[in-house]
Amino acid sequence: MKTKLFPLALLLLFTVLSLFASLHGDDKPASIQGQAGTKKPAEQLFARPDVMQGSGSRITVGKGNVKFPMVIVKGSPYVMGYHLGRLMKEEINAFVPKALEGIQAELKVSKEVLVEVWSRMAAYADNRVAQELNGLADGSGLPLSTLQAIHAVSILMSYSCSSIAAWGKATVDGHLYQTRNLDWSMEVMAHEFPMIAVYLPDDGIPHVVPSFAGIIGAHTGLNARGIALAEMGDASAKEMPYQVHAPHFTLYFRTMLYDADSLTRTIDIFKAQPMTKRYHFVFGDGRKELGAVKVLAHSPEPADKRLKIWRDNDPTDEFAPNVLSHCVYNDEGRGAFPILQSQFGKLDAASMIALANKIPIKGGNVINAVYDATALKMWVSYASGKEEAYLRPYVEVDLAAIEGFQKETS
């Protein structure tokens, strides 16, 4: 019996080794040898999801020389990513490879290291984001590894931003208004490739992410339940190495936008995440609970100092006594409080836009967003050329008018 089985085992081993060599032997497209001597590309070895089960459309919002593409996608995470990639293919291919090359040079890391950072983060993150990234690669035609690498960049680069939330007695109509300044790097040129992504998932809450071509992580966003999210980075490069065995905030922000139907649920999702580095956050709820919190999450600190959550008018707030009812804010002392105090009860979209324009870190103000999280409206401004976002006009987007956006609110 052993004599008969040995040649068969040897043949099987040879076949496996031949297949491995053909897939990994060089930089040419991987292939396998068929029975008739023809070679099949590796992509023929696996099937992709049926993208006909979803949909995607691209429109332009704004007017004149202030216009941005807005892509509305519907379906499963993979399908939404595919249509996003397909509809933004030209901009994604123009922006991502060149930006990645420049960032690698600045950070002095290889693409392989960035892919490893992504792989380690993604193991702790929402799998829906990874599925969407797969679809984005297939729709845009870029290698999946390139998109994984660019999505790892956010955990390694520093941010220093601002956010303010005001609601109830602080605002003219009782709505919750929330600002978000993204103060990042003008040199990356992300602002030249704006992308407003509107997601209508088969399973989950519709949401919007003002972002950049090819970037599906959320640095901010608003969902149909009125949950608005903003982040402010506190970690300097001196604190490297950062913890990468944890999801970056841009990944779990997507989880919050998918799943959070209240401020309480938003905080619960946040508390379930392992921390990466130092941040501040502002989370707002414009509908169910009507309120907001400011969060300090400093990963390197001892456990008793690692997490603080402040509500409005909190005497323990880091800015006390400069605190108010129905307001939370983090502007690193750039002048928000006197305006909030003098305009208390009169705050609206226009005054919050003016306030957002007053407090950015000049020299790196890439994008500003202001949300009416109660009426589901958004105003967004992107930098253009060397002109920063706080100097540019804002474009209004009425999310409630988008068919299917409010399906989860009834």
C-alpha cells in the first residue's frame, strides 16, 4: 500500500509547489497552468460579488468655481465601495499613487510597512470598511495594497483640529449645530481631489462622509439619526511608536455612522475601541437625545487619566470656568468661547460657519464642515490651491432631500 501511495503523494506535492511558484515567483501577473497548457490570471481564481445588487450615481454640488463631486452609493459594503471607485476612478488614480509616494518619503517608510500597519489595524476594525476597500480597489482599478497603504497613513501623521457643538437654548432654533476643522497638510494636495460620499447601506444607517478621492475612512461625518462626529489630534511625533493593534478613529467613526442611533450608543461604541494615541473628540446627537459631549482619550496616560467625557457646563472641563450650557468645544484656545458667550441663543448655520472660519490653524486648514444634525444639512468648504478652507465659500448639501437617506429614521 505504501509503495502505491508514494508516487501519488509526490505528484500532489509537485503540483502544490508548482502552483505556489507560479503565484509568487516574480512580479508578473500570477497565473496557473491549465490542462491544455493555457495560463489563467490569478483573478480568475476567485469570484467577485454581484455589483448589480446595488447602485451608484455621481452629481455635482455647488456652483461656479466652487463645485464638488458627490457620489451616492447603495448596497452592501463591497458594492458601495465598487461604485465609489468606479465613479471616482479618474480622481482616485490621479491622487492616491502620487500622494502615497510623497507621504512615504516624508514619513521615511516603505509601502510594505504601511500595508502591514493597515493589516494590523484592520484586524481590530469594522470588517465592513475592509470589504468596502476591496470594492474600491476593484472599481477604481488601483491595487488593493495601494489603497490599504494610503489608509494606514492617518495613524502615522499628526492632526491639530477644532470642533464646536451648540444646541437647545444656545441656538436660534434649538437645532444641534456642530463644526469640524481639519487642519492637516496642504502639501499632500488632498483638497484638490474632494469627494463627498453618501452611503445608503443595505444594512445600517445612511450617512455622509466629506472626504477625498479614494479615502473611505471618516475624519468626520453625519448619519441619518443626527449623529455628528469630529476629531482633534493631540499626539506629536515624539510619542511614536503609536499603538497600531487598534482601529484608527477614521475606521471606528464609520462604525458609529453605520450603527449609532443616539449619543449613548455613540459613546458605547467608542468605549469598546482600544486606543491608539492622544485625541480629543466631539460627538453630537441632533435628534434622539439632543446634546453633545467632548471626549479626551489619551492612550499613553495611566488608566485613571486615559479617558474623560465632558458634557455642557461641566465645572471639571479643561476650559472651566469658560464653559456654557448647551455647548461643548475644543479650539485649543483660539477664541471660540467669547463668541459662543456673546451669541448664545442666536447661533445658527451662518454664525457657526463664521466661527469655524475663525478658529482653524492657519497654514493647514484643508477642509471645514458645519452640520445641522437636527435638520440633516451640511455645509462644507475645501481648500483650493494655496487658499485655505476658511477663506473659501461653503457649499450646502440638504441630506434630507436625498432619496433613501432618511429610511432609517422612521
